[in-house]
Amino acid sequence: MSEIRYLVGYRPNERGQDALSLAITLAQSFGAALDLVFVVREHSTYAPAYPPVGRDEELIAQKSRVWLEEAAATVPPGVEVAIHVRFGPSVARGLMTTADELDSALIVIGAGSSGLVRRHQLGTVATTLLNRATRPVTLVPRSYRAPGRIEHIDCAVGMLSGRKKLLEEAVQVAARRDLPVRFITMVDLDGAGKAAKAAPGGEQQSGGASVDGADPAEFVRGHVERMLEEAVEKYGAPASTQIVMARGGIRAAVESVAWNEASILLIGSSRLAKQRRFSLGSTAHAILRAVSVPVVAVPAGAHLEGSGGDASSSTSTEETP
């Protein structure tokens, strides 16, 4: 039985298929097991659901078991899969509670129903998870299908506190799986110049250049290189590393990057987030609206447990009222 488990928030629609498809790819790539979870919203007199669910919870639960069994049947041999029906005041709350119960390494969900093809649309469930989940949340763009196993890890890094931990997580996972990793900076280079000026030994002259002749872009690159060297010394070397300086506004910067279809992008929380919480900053939000590859949002202090042994093919069913 695999020690690493990925939870899939499943619905019998396009979003559910998107989430399941990527989860299978992730499980095959990182040796994880899958838990397909359908959350039935409970009726509450004091906090009625909208849209209203009436009192058909048991009927929905019966149907959901059939949907989950059908979905589990599509999981290829070699990937351990279990199905779970849960009840909760909301889908997001039910997924978070189940993830804690199962000790899930990731929560995987599809894009909102109104999103453009190959783009992320943050619906109610995704927004709630990003603000409250204590575990990494993987967002799948609409109609995304990986061409094969994950072959590349991208990591968005910057100058703010907390980015070192995200970089270390990327290095650790990539080194463990012998994957290439690319660190992409989408920072305001004027702001980076101010950071360089404030840093010890990094006093700036007029025009944005530092005393030693390094411009803000080089200051940022040097900062990332130093963090990378420390992470490699601590966790080992990935198959290869690359630093990409994406310039311009967020959309222009995202569009300037040649994205690998078989990659995932790691993004970190804003500096305002509490420990084990994710706070969607303006930069991360802009990246989500522009990027066309799966995104893993990593809460502050959370870890990506991307290791595990070979999983045998099996299916089990569990229901908790």
C-alpha cells in the first residue's frame, strides 16, 4: 500500500474528469495512491445550502457511489485507488476534512465550469480551499490532458520571505525523482532594485545599477542561485536546473515562458499567510489566470511528499455518514 495519497475532488462532469486525469498522471509519476472523494452537502436548517439540496442526501449518496465506482474503473492497473462518500456542510469543507483524515499529500480539483479551455477558473470550491486548506491544492485547467507522465517541475520564485521553502520543496521532489526543475521569477525588477539597495553590501547608484555594476535582474538571479546552491547541498541535485527571468507584466511574463505540457507549476503563498495556510496574493492570482499548465498551490510551511513505492492495483469502497 502506498504511503503517499492524493485526494481527488470528484464530480461526474468535465471538471471531475479533468481532476481525475491529472491525478492519475501524478500518481503514476510519483508513486502515489488515489482517493476519489464525492462530498454530499448536508441540509441544515440553520445554514441552508445554496443552491438548495433539499433532503435528498441519501439518494445522492447512493448515486455518487455508482459514479465513483465508474471513475475508479478507469484508473489503470498499477495505481491503487479507493472511493469515499462523505457528508459535509460544503464541498470544500468535506474535502478538507477528508484530506486530514486520510493524511492526503495533495488535494486535486478541476477548474470552474465557466472557465476558458486550458485556463484556470477559480470557483467557490477552489477559492475556499486556497484560503483554508492546510495541504497543497492542485488546480487543473479546463480540458487539460497530460501527454504522459510528469517530466518537468516549474517553480515560481521571488524575493519575498517564504520562497526559499518553496524552492527547497521543488529541489527535494525533483532530486528524488531525477526530474529537471526550472525556477521562474516574475518579479518587479524595480522592486528588486530597492531590495538590492536595502541588502547589506548591495547599495545602489542612480539608474538602478548597484555599486558593483549588477543591475536588479542580476541581483534577483544571484539571490535565486544562492538559494538553489543551498538547497542542492541539502537535498541533492535534480536532473537539471534552470533559472528563467520572465519580464514585463504578469500576463506578458507568463506568455514569454515556453511551458512544458508535461509539467506542473508550484506557487507559494503570499507573505501574509499564517503557518500551514495559503493566501492567494496578487501575483499568484494573476499567474493562475494566465498559465495553461496544472498549478500546485503550497501553503506556508506545508510539504510536498512526492515519494512512495510501487502501488498495486486495488479498489475499495468506504462511506462515512
